[in-house]
Amino acid sequence: MSEYDLELDAKGLMCPEPVMMLHVKVKEMTAGQVLKVEATDPSTTRDIKKFCSFLGYELMSQQETGSGVFEYLIKKP
């Protein structure tokens, strides 16, 4: 079983595109679902954390997976 329900590939996109895509994707989610986001823009380390904080989503994990890819697991309340 996967640790996430949906994926968002924002690799290669620069601010503000990853967060704009995230806004759209979370609307598809139901309560309790987990979204995996992959991005290469370093500003997502700040922007996604703020997104979750302001909108009440749980940032379950945030890590750099290597080769410049940042991975996030976000849970919808």
C-alpha cells in the first residue's frame, strides 16, 4: 500500500506555478487523503510549508530526495 493517494509532479516549474498547481490539486482531494508533491524549485520548501500552515493542511513530511528534487506529503484535514 502506498503512503499517498494522489501525486503532483511540479518538477521543472518555478514559483508561483507549483503552489498554483497545488491549490487546484487539493480541491480534488477528500478529507484524510494524502498528496505527494515533487518539485525542483527550492522556494517550494518555504511556499508549501506556508500553504499548509495558512490553509490548515498537514505537512506530513518534507525532504530533498537527491538530484535537486524536493518531496512533500500533504494531508487534507
